[in-house]
Amino acid sequence: GSLSERHLMDVRLGELPAWLASCDFSPQGLLGGAQKAWSNYYNKYINVRKGGPAGISMLLAGYCLLSYSWNYQHISK
């Protein structure tokens, strides 16, 4: 894509001044950038998909280990 559409981590060091010049530093542009950053953060760390077989299997494995540790003295005799 064009330089202005790239993320900061995709910009090479030599392209950094041109990328900064293409950014929108108006109050509306800064507000839009902050909203986009918050949306990306929220979707990555807060609004994650819950449930599924992996979560249930980890819960069952944890319960088995906890149950075994509670009954270890009784089982070992």
C-alpha cells in the first residue's frame, strides 16, 4: 500500500520522515488515531473470544491436578 496507509512498525527507518509528514496531526486526525488504537487494543486484549474446547480442557486438567493434590496423602498410603 501507500506510505500513509502503513503501520509504524512496517515503515523503514529511511521512510520515517516521509511517513510522519503524511500523518494527520489535526485534532480530528489525532482523535481518530486514538480511537483506532483503543479499538485495536480492546479487540486484542479485552474482547477476546471466550470458551471453546481448549478452555474447557484446561479447566478439567486443573481440576484433576487440584483434586489429586488434595488427596495425595490418602492415595499414597
